[in-house]
Amino acid sequence: MEDPSDISCLNQSQQHVLETLSKPGYANRILPHDAHIQKASNNLATNAPSNGWGIVKTTAHLLEDIAPALNGQALSPHYYGFVTGGVTPAAKVAENLVSTYDQNVHVHLPETTIATELEDRALKLLLELLDFNVEEWASRTFTTGATASNIIGLACGREFVVNNAIQSRSKESTSPRQETVGEDGLLAACRAADITDVQGAEGLELADSITGDAHKLLNVPYDCGFFFSRHAGLAQQVFQNPNAAYLSSGIAGVGMIQSPLNVGLENSRRFRALPVYATLVSYGRIGYQDLLQRQIRFARRIACYIHHHQDFDLLPRSLKDEACINQRVYIIVLFRAKEDALNNTLVKRLNASSQMYVSGTSWERHQACRIAAANWQVDPERDVAHVQAVFEKVLADWRHEHFS
């Protein structure tokens, strides 16, 4: 950058980020004020300007209009909507480098960049974190998320079945079972974290493929998923770039790193591996064991609080005691208010506090609430007390409205 204005605006942006991150996570407002959202909406560009606003005005627009209208889903440990995760500090550091160097990780050209080698190493580290034998999972790649990973798995499964049918010359002799089965990476993570009572994890080691969301499981920036398969050449049969010679690395051989564009959906790929690599080497296996165990302890304590509360129902109702909760609750807690009048507005009331955020859902044709513990900042002792205080305040306000 040679233009002083560019440097100045970049400095302003970085200063804003540092000021935001310097606050404790629990001190960040979870939802923006309505006025901030309205202001941002009113000030959005209505068309593509002929001459452009220039970087100085654009930076002011981003920092003064747009940033205050964004929610704190990654910043606050009390955002429990969906399963969104957060961004660990090490992943944030790496993400700055991702934007600065803007690598297109598509062709393995080891003499020009470390990017493809680092991606392969990050995938191996992730396999080790999940306690899988790296040699057994020879096909591996990062994707935009578990949805894309599942599509890759389906495509590979179809290829496997078709190959078998061609070899046998008879569809009748081909097993109807799809050989590539997508599994939730959380199950593997629970096992790796020495959480041994995971229902649904049985037989995980028999799967031919595993998919997951790294932006949830590892708390790296959106978007990032992963795909692992035991079948080394299958993905390449499906996704190999057939014609463009300029997209060939010219490197081949057993054990060589495959060009990512030949084993996945995308030809143009963000350097998603760098935040994954950074967070794995920064916190290690023990750090991620601790993270997942904290999330589960928090969720189970909240579930127990709701279970014993006279005004709420823990869902499903088969969670009849603390022993069941400690066997079946991991990071998701479903609940509803017993009074329909309160239940119909419970999500709105909890979120209006801006002290926490929950998702709305339904259970047995009734509205319900959903808490998902997924942020790296979770602190069971602090956060359980915080959530209980919000619940009691919402209850007190509702009673005051209806019975005073």
C-alpha cells in the first residue's frame, strides 16, 4: 500500500478490532440496538456509485454504521443460538494473515507457497485430535462446511457403487448399502475428549467417511468444514479437473499431496486451513478436551437447573433425572415454560434482555427454546449463574405484568 489513506484506514479498522477484542467476552452486547440496525439499513448504498465513495468514507461507513449493527455471536460466551462457535485468539491471528496474503489454495505448487502443505498438515493434526489413524484416512480436504462435505461424501459413495456395478457387470451383486457414511464430527470429538458415554458414537470407526464443521467444533472463522475418507483415490475420480493443463501441479506419486481442486467441489479456495492449523498447535489436544468438557458441563448444569425448576419443562421429558441428563445431554438443551402464555413469548423475552441469546424451536407441536453451548469462552461456574439470573429476571417481569 503506497497511498497514506489506505494505511490510515487499515489502522483505524485494526484499532476498532483491538478495542472490541480488549473487552471481556461476557461484557459484549449480544444483539445490536434496534436504532443501530435501522441506521445501518438507512445508510446502505442503494446503487453502485459511479465514482465510488473512496476508502476514507467507506471505512467510516463500515465502522460507524455497519459494525454497531452486527451481533456478538462470536464475541460473547452467552450467545447460545444455533451452534455457531466463536473464534479462538490464535485463529483470529491466523485469519488476519489469511486476508493479507489471500492465498488461493487450489493447486499443489510447493515451490511457490507453503499453503497446500500446511493444509495437509492441518488435516492430519485434526485427525490426530479426533483420535483417528492418519494413514487410514488418506483422502482429506477442507470445505465451506459440513453441507459441502456431505455432498462430497454422497458423490464418492455413488462413485463407489457405480464402480462396483461396472466391475461386477451386475447391479444385483452390488451391496445396496451406501459405503460412504457422513458422521457428525462432534461424536469423534467427544471420544477424543475422553467422554466415553456418547450415545450414537458406537461404530464410528467403521465409517468410510466423516464430515464436520470446523467453525463449530474448533471455533475457527466461518466458513470451514472438513471431509475425511478411507478411499484414497475415490474423490479424485469424481472431482479431477479433466482438461485444464494449467491447473496441473505436474507432481504425482503415492503419498504426494493432492491438489485440493481435484478432491473437492471448488476450484477457488480460501486459505481456511491456516486458522485451523494455528488453533490446533496453539491449544493442542488437552486444550480442546478442556473446551468440550466445559461446554458439556455447562449444558448439563443448565439442564439440571431447568429440570428442577417449577416453571420450566426440560425436553424431551424422558430426561427424568440427573442420571439421564448426565448420560444424554452434551451441548444442546431444549426446554419450554409450563405456562403457555409465558412460553409463547419466552424466546423473545430471553433475547430482549441482551444478556443471552437462544434459538426458537418446536417440540410436540409447542414452541420451545434451544440453548447450544459452542463458544470457546464458556465458563460453567460464571455462565450458569448468569443464565439463571436472566431466567429469574424474565420470570419476575412476566409475573409482574400478569399478576400485579
